Amino acid sequence: MKPLNYAILKHFTIVDEACVDDVMAALKAQYGHFKAFNKPTIISAIMTAEANGLLEEVRFELASGNELKVYYRAHEEGAATINRYIRD
């Protein structure tokens, strides 16, 4: 099993785009019992990947309850870098 942060990054290499809720839904079965499996920690991991140039914001959506959902994607170079350093 990969570390949670690795799994988060790898998820973006297999989807067109995702928000934190999408990532959590996809990884819940395998990582749901991890202490770090919570929204603030996963948001932090995604934002760190964006700051490091692996991911980019693609769109925003206002969800129910006035929650802002930010969608990210791994651009071609970012996905290549992720796949080069994190093997399946």
C-alpha cells in the first residue's frame, strides 16, 4: 500500500479532474481508517502538489451550503513527473 500522499497524487493521473470530495470518495475504501484521512489534510496535500507544479486548478463550483469546491488536474508534465517517481 502506498503512503496516502502518494495515493492522492496517483489518483490525479487516472482522472480528468477531481475535487477533494472526489479524492476522498475514491480512496476511502483503502485509506479511510488512516488518521490523516480527513478533508483538511487532503486539501493541504493537493495544494502542496499545486504549489510544486504537479497539479493545476481547472474550475470552481459552489456546492450546497455555500461550500466552494475547487477542481484540480494533473497536466501532462505533472502526470509524467508523478508517474516517474511513484510507480504502481
